[in-house]
Amino acid sequence: MMSEKKYHCPRCGNEEIADYTDSFDCPSCNLEFDKKDCDELEESQILSVEEKLGIIKGLGLDINKETNSSNYSRDI
Ligand SMILES: [Zn+2]
């Protein structure tokens, strides 16, 4: 078994990634991915950190909720 897993971008396959402790950045896609996701999920199921944040906002769990209630975005 391989003790050290080499990570690559699930979107473009780029192995020239910026490696962080728990995540990595793909400079080509300008997206950040969690290593945990890459370990547990199929490549096609992996979402970038940015996309996951977008989903959370889309579910109405926005922690940055503003008091202006007329500021709903309807871009679906
Ligand atoms: Zn990429």
C-alpha cells in the first residue's frame, strides 16, 4: 500500500498543485479542494471549497446573513 497519496486536481488532472495541510489549490482552475474529499469521493463528486460554500449559501444557511431582506438573489 502507498503510504503517501499524491493529490491532483479532480477537474483538470493537474499535479502541480499548491499543497496545504488539509487542502490544496489548483493554480490552473483557481479552485481549492479538501484532501478529505479526494480521499472519500469519486473525482466526479468532488466539489471545490468555493462550490461547497456556494451550496451552503444556496440552502439558506448563510452565516453572513444581512438585515436587508430585500437583497435576495434569484439567479437560479
Ligand atoms: Zn485544475
